[in-house]
Amino acid sequence: MKITSGGRATLVGGFAAALLTVVGAAPQASADVRTYPLAPGVSVNVRSGPGAHYPIIRTIPAGSSVPIRCQCQGESVNGYYGTSTIWDNIANGQFVSDAYVHTGSDGYIAAECS
């Protein structure tokens, strides 16, 4: 993407550039938020709360990584990395089961959500 002198974005190529053009600005990465890969070959549902009974907001494609802002206890899920009651908050009001995220730990790796 290229920004013109008028502040408008021009599509140079790629999905990310197209998305930024639609959104209007690049997301700001926080220095204290790391990203973690999803289980290989698995698309993961993002839910509005920490449990499978919460509505699905979107699905993240296989091969993606997610930021973990904070973590909380929720419904138990049996996934690629075992069984876990930890849910990862990846954005405001968006949660994925830690059983599908490779964090390298069976416990908390981020602050508990408040």
C-alpha cells in the first residue's frame, strides 16, 4: 500500500494492503503482546466469550498466529494441544481456546483478564 499526499491509500498488492485500505489504518502492535501460532492444519473459531456456547464471531484460518492480550478460565475444551480451561483473549470481546494455541505451556503465559 502506498499513502498519497492527500492521505488516501492506494492498493499496491496483497490481501493485507486491501484490508488496510478498507479499515483505513494499520493496526498498532503493542510491545507487550506476543503472537502465538495456531495448531497446524486447524482453523479456529473465535468466540465472544470464554466457552464453546458463546457465539462464533469469525474463524481464523489454519497457519495463522494470534496475539494473546490476557487469559481467563472458561469452559473446558479438548483440542490439538490437549484439554484446557484457559481461554485466550485475542482482541476486545474475542476469545479462542488455549487448547488450539501453541504457547509452550499448559498454564497462563499472560496476565489474567480483568
